[in-house]
Amino acid sequence: MSDLSPTLKLAIDLISRPSVTPEDAGCQEVMIQRLEKLGFKVEKMPFGKVKNFYAKRGDSGPNLCFAGHTDVVPTGPESEWKVPPFQPEIIDGMLYGRGAADMKGSLAAMVTAVENFVQAHPNHPGQISFLITSDEEGPFVDGTTRVVDALMERNEKVDWCIVGEPSSTKQLGDIIKNGRRGSFSGDLTVYGKQGHVAYPHLAVNPIHLAAPALAEMANTHWDNGNDFFPPTSFQVSNIQAGTGATNVVPGTLKAQFNFRFSSELDFDALKERVLSILEQHQLEYHIDWTYNGLPFLTKPGELVDAMIKAIETNAGITPELSTSGGTSDGRFIAKMGAQVVELGPINATIHQINECVDANSLEQLSNVYSGILENLFVKTK
């Protein structure tokens, strides 16, 4: 490994640790030791089985926070991998291993970027911080959201935040996520009356009752979106009913659905419209809601401009701003009033068998992160 870049060496070390959510497997301690050498004050913030830490260098001025997660999704059948998923290898220029793209490559690039920046500017203005969790791929209950709540209680301020999620699609830096849609889900139970299919007048079929209501929700135009977000979408993800027998009318139907919503609507408005549709169809029902987060948006300004400039300088392209995709921990950090943008490696293989990332791109990503620090704290101070 002597000929590997510092970022690549660190990425390989992190990937070698089997940190399947919510496990951390020592990844955070590796990061903490390197940050403490730079003068970061590190605060370990475990909640439940989840490890988190918040580290900061500097006491005044704007705070740029690097945010990410050390946990990874399960590997799937290890026999289908080119290499054991926690024994990373570089094959034909690609670094293989679980977490290579999502997101241990980004974590390594963040650490080495800050090391290089602090070495060049030991008395830099402003504050640099890290907010790291092992609960992003899991239920996200005891991770970033808990840390953010604790920081807000003591009035800790984050001005700018870079989340290392793999945002790029074809080339490093071609996409940066400057926002995400909101998300919430509903677990719907529709009640009928079980009976024999030959005597339908003695039964009430909840499938027949629920189908028109679900179809209406699927065909409803919820909003038009806006310049930054596509229109709100509704999807039924699961339906279950029946006993398994062909001659029995089921007594209940269970359906799960999800909204990905724009900033044109909020949770209460969508919930009210859903309940109205269910009432119009005169259903007997119960519904449980799972609220995953509000949409957030960072418009062009200090952070976005600094990122675009750093990508143009170090990757030779001008990135596209996007709010597509699922949710991320950025939605929690946005509650602090921070400008939040996601930037990381190519996402083509995340969560897949043979997850991999271009090995050379990680050092390039580190240079981009360093450039952002330069643009925010040195060149524009």
C-alpha cells in the first residue's frame, strides 16, 4: 500500500471494518485519532446502540460541518462478490468493498482534505466540524437526529454542511444535491367482514372497498412542484389481504404507501387530503403515520458557489444542482438553519453486490473538499 494515496489508504482501512448498521467496528475511533492530532475537540455522543461523535476545530466564525455515516448496509451473498466485501481490493482501477461509495470513500476524503487544509492554514479563520453517526442506513432514530437535537439545545450553530453521500452519476462532481424532498409513510388497515365467497351478501370485502380509494390517491395531482422540486409523488408499496384460501373473503386489508413531497406542501396538508379521500369512500379504517422528514433546499449562495468553484478547479466540470433521490441525514442538519449540500463519489453501485468506486476519484474528491475550505475560509475571507 506504500504507493497508494493517503485518502485511498484511509478508505481501505475504513472499508476493512465490518460496520453493518448500527455497528461502527472502530471506524469512528480511526477518524477521531486523526482529528485529535489536528487539534479538534471531540465529543462522543452515543445514544442506545448507536455511536456518534461531534468534533470541532476553532471557536469563532462560521462553522463548516462535514457530515456522514460509518455504517453500511448488509453485504448480501458474499459468494457473489469479486472480493470479500470487507477485504477491499483495487481491480482495474476500481476499489471494491462494502461502503466504498456509500460512504467510507467520502469519509476518508473529508479527513485528508481537512488534514491538508490545516497543514497549509494552521491558524485558519472560522470553525471546521465533523458530525458522524453509525445509524444512517438503519432506523435513523439514535443517530444524526439525536445529535442535532442535543447541539440545538445548547445553541450550537452550523452555518454550512457538506454531507458525503454519493451524489455523482457519471463523473465525480457532475451532480451536487442541494436539497431533498420530504418523506412520510402511512400504514393503512381497512376493515371488512370475513366470510365465504359463495355468500358475498354475508361478508364485506375490504379489497373491494379499498381499491377505489387507493386508485384515487394514485391518480390525484397533489401539486405542480416548483423550480427546485418535482411534483409530489404517491406510491403504494405493499398490500396484504386474505387467508391464502380461494374461498374466503378476507376480513382486513393492510396497505403501505409513501409520499415524496415538495416544498409546496407539508405533512399536515397531505395528511388532511388523504383522510378526506378515505372518508369519501366511507371506509372503516385505521392508519399509522411515519414521518421521515421535511424537504430542505439550499439555494445558490456562499456554500453552493464555493462548491461549484472547487469542482470546476479540481474536476474540470460545472456541476448540476439536483434535489432528486431519497432522503439523507441532511434533512436533520437543515433544522439547524444550515446551508446543506451533498457531494460524494459516483453512486452507480451503492447497496449492490460488488459496490465499487474509481480509486483515483477519492483523492480528487479530497482535493475538491480542500478547495471548498479554501474558497470559504481563505480566498474569500
